[in-house]
Amino acid sequence: MVIKNPGVKKVGLALSGGFARGLAHIGVLNVFDKHGIPVDYISATSSGALIGAAYAAGVEAARIQEIAFARSNLKLIQFTFFRLGFVSSQPIMELIYEGVGDKTFDDLVIPMRMIATDILSGEQVILDRGSLAQAVAASAASPGVFAPVERNGRWLVDGGLTNNLPVDVVRQMGAEYVIAVDVIPTRQMSQMPKGPFQMYQRSYDILSHRLSVPMRDKADVIIDPSIDEEIYSFDVRKVKRLVAEGEMVASRLVEKIKQDLCL
């Protein structure tokens, strides 16, 4: 649901990557819809790009949640988005086609930019035109999980490698008040990861968090769902728990946000 902004400050929303933990973004958006929090711009990385693209296309948070809950077995995601191996990004694009259609950035009702990484140069790449589905696939192409996405002569992978919480990007778009949603755990773990797969995920979390620290300092509000450490990046089975956590933390801050925006 796109809510007209009656305030004087343009509101930007920065959504982090975090694989399955990105489902917590849905809970945050549910709270925004319920309380009439406007969003004028969105920047996002990886799983944040997936959720953010649907919202920017005008899909209500309740509908995004409905789709996520309906996919309780999440076979599409398990066998592409969260499977070990070097696989095609086509299923991610098909998921976007199914949810919002064959849209481009020009079709969005909320302006949006996504972050990807050029695997050859190591540079951040900001995606803001062309196919929405292809851009999401590029932003979410975790190395070792998805094949890079070729776009305009560049081979693109997960934007979390260069900017996992793109607060600076949404500021550049014109946002004067930035709400950042960071789903990467910030606290120390109490136990060792179990096996090489969890070790890989934990290593990715450490990298992502270190990149996000300076971006967190640039935001006006940080929403960081306290996701339990046993919920690893690829654990899509806990979708309801992740959405509920996003709702709970956003609810704690929504009155501050409304006060800041004079809503």
C-alpha cells in the first residue's frame, strides 16, 4: 500500500540483505501499512531487494506475507535461493514475475535502487533501470549459491559484498529521514556453528555486519530484529517467526517514527 506522505520530510527505507532473515522485512512493512508510515524511496540489497521490489511495485505488505505463508514448504527458495551449489538465478526472476509481473523500474510506484557487486572489479553497482526481476536476481546472487547475472556487460553478484545496508544510496535519492532495517544479527554468538554450511553463513554475517556499521550511523532510525542465533541465513522454514519478529521490533519504534515525521 503506497501511503501519501503528508509531512515535510521525504522518507527513505533501506533494507538489508540477510537471506531468509530478510523475511523479517515483511513484518516491518506490515507495521508501516497499519500505522500509515509513508515511504518515498527504497534502497535494498539481496533479500531486502526481493521484498522491497514487491512493495515498491505497489503490493501491500499483507499480500507479500500471504505469498510467503502460502509457500510454507518454500520449495522454490530451497532449491534455488538457499541451496548450496552453483545454480541459475532464473527461479528468482520467475518468483518476481509471479508476484508483480514483468515490470521495469519505470513501472514502480515507489522509486527504488538495488545494490549488486561486480564480481570482476569488486565494485558496487547500483541498479535503477531495466528489468526488475533481473535486478533482484543480480542483487541476491550469493556467490557459491547462484551463478552471476550478466547485465550490461557486467557479471553481478550479491550486493551484500559491497553495501549490505544502503543508507547512503537512499540518501542520494533524496531521502531526508532514513529508516534502516538491518536483519543481520549484531550480538555475539553463544555457541559455535554446526558444520561447514553454518560456518559459511556465520562468516557472511560477520562481513555483512562490519560493512553495515557505518551505514547504521547514517540512518535516523534503526530497526534491527533480534533474530535468534539458531535461525541461520538459509533457514526459510521459520517464516512466521521471522515476520513476527519484524513486526514486534517495528512496533516498538513506530510511535517515535510518527513523532519524528509529525504524523
